[in-house]
Amino acid sequence: MLRIFIILVCGLSLLSLTAFEYSAEEDWGFYAHRKLNRLAVFTLPPQMMPLFKVEIEYLSAHAVDPDRRRYATPHEGPRHFIDLDVYGDYPYDDLPRNWNEALAKFSAIYLLNTCERAGGIDTVLLYFPYIHFDEEVLKEGNAYGNFDDMLDLNYQRFFNQRVPRDFYRAPWSYSLDEWSELDSLYPDLNGGCATIFIENHISKYGIIPYYLPILQRNLTRAMKHGDKARILRHAADIGHYIGDAHVPLHTTVNYNGQLTGQEGIHAFWESRIPELFAEEFDLIVGRAEYIENKEEFFWDVVMDTHLKVDSVLTIEQYLRETYPEDAQICFDDRTFQTIQQPCREFALAYEREMNGMVERQMRKTIFAIGSAWYTAWVDAGQPELGDASVVDSSHLIESDSLMRIYRRGSIYGREHLNN
């Protein structure tokens, strides 16, 4: 009771959101993200330090906000990963790197006709995307039509003018007469009661390389406006997603080893190894560098990360089969509970067999985060960050609400991520 009372009193004394707003039991599982953001600060040039070094505690503490948003909205989860292997074989040339093109290609298109049937709806399927995993592995057999036929009808232009702006207001439906080329194929239908219905099928397999350039633009814009609150929020956020993009299991449909009998491998690789050994890793990297092509850079990160998936899975499976079984899982006392975790020596053997992969990916992440921050500053005209002021404090309200929602513990999407 005394412990609870002290925590409550200290909490009431806080006048702003700082790194110390999170209790120890809430911290667990977020260690790596906080450390990566913190160390990225030291890759920056001196001109950026008046803001980034001064606010290093904020950037570290709020590195986990995107994970907490997963408890608030179903739109958040897909931003943290992309299951590249559902699209066929590396390098996945059938997956457009441009967001509008990818979203259009992997959405289904229906024509709903109520013109002649007052008692119901006549639905015509015009196109259903072919996704290799769905068709060849799950045997769903939903693919229909040829996307090139849709493009011949100027579908991409019709799509670009409407759907991206309506992305968070699904379902997407439009009058037939808005798509003139398709309307001409159905002269007997009245646009007033004939509706084009478009259904998203890409988000369920993740969108992280499409989302990162958006965050990069948001951070650049905030720096141009000299808005300290937004700079810090976007910097903390993009650091989180860049971290996710460097985790191999964030790039595969077998994201938690569930398809190969390796459940729990996600937290083993992403959380357990950093928690145990990050203090021993060499995480001092060089100075941040300017990123010329942001979209290409983020795609390169994801594609390079994905190449490591096979090693992550096969090495862990090998160790499970060869390492003494009674030395693989240990009991670990945490605040108010005892949990089972991979043993320290078992985790060390895993990292060694991977030739230090977790350490190398953490180093790459730190450099990439710093480079993204530095690039935004350069693109914004290298403003004096010491003069930045709080123009919009809405991020404080959001952070407070995220904590309340997170504590309720009802998550959208994949449960394994940062449990």
C-alpha cells in the first residue's frame, strides 16, 4: 500500500510528460526501442543538439508511443510490419513500391447495382487481387480478373483522385458516373443507383515501407514550422518504425514462428536478446548521413532486413533441437509475477550462432534513425532548433490518452508485437 501511495503522489506532482511517466512494470518489452532512439541522438551534428540532446529523455520515453497506439485504433498495427513473402519470391517485383499503385493493385473492385432490383443488390466482381500466399498456400481461390484491364480503363487515375484521401474512411464507395471509362461499359445503368465499391486487401499484410516516407515528410514539415512539439513527436515516432523495419520477423508472414512451430521467437529475438546483452553491444556508430532518396532508402532497409528471416528461423530451430532442453527456458522474477523466458546462456548461444545479428541490426537502426532526423533537418533548411517553440501541444493530450488505453490492455492486430 505504501508503494502504491508513493507512486500516486509522485504521479500527481508531474506537470508534463517525461521519461519518468512510465512505471517499471510498463517499461518491460519496450527497452530496445527506447535505447535505439536515445543512442541515435549522438549521431547528430552539434547544430541539432539544442533540441535533440536537451529532449533526449522525451525521445527515449516516447519511442514506444506507436506500440501504444495499437491499443487505440485498428489502423495502427499494419504500420509496424510488412509480410513481404506473401507476394511471391524475392525481390517481389509484383509489389509496387509506390503506395497508390500498391493499394490500387491489391484492392478488390465491385460494381453494386440497385437500379433494377428494388428488393436487393446485384453485385458484379470486376477484380480481386492475386496474393500468392492467399492463393497458393491458403488455397482461398479468390483471385479474379486482370489488373491491366482495369488500368486500361484509367482505373489508377480514378483511384488516385479518391481513395488515398478516403483511406481512413472505409468502405470506399463511389457513384459509377465518377469513373467515366467504366460507366461507358454499362450504358443501361444509372450512376445514381450503381456504385463502385473498393475493398482494401493490402493492409492486413502490413504497410511499413509505405508509411515511413509519410512520417519523414511530417518531420520535415514540423522542422520547417519550428514546432517543437511536433518535431519531437514525429522524431520519436519515426525512430520506432525504423526500429521495426530492422527486425526480420516484421517482414514475414511467419512473424512469430507460428507456421513452423516456433511460437515465441519474435519476443526472443526482438526483446529478450537486447534486454540481456545490449549493454555489452558496441552501439556507437558514425555520424548520421543525408538520405537522397527517402522512399528507396526505406525500401532498401526492409528488403535487407527480410534477407535475414531464414537465418533467424533456421538457427533458432537448430538450437531448439540440439541445446539441452532443460537449459532453454528459465523462470524470471518480474514485478509482481514470475514468467518463463529463454535462459541467458541459451539466448547468448542464439545471438552467437547468428553471428551477432541483433547487435548488427541495432547498429544499423541507430544510424538509420539519426540519418532520418538529420535528413529532415537538412530538407527543412537547417533551422535553428534551439529557437523551436511549442506551437501545438496536442501530442501531450494524445500521450496521456494512450497511457489510459494501453492500461486497459485491449489490442488491435497481432498480439505478439512487443508483449
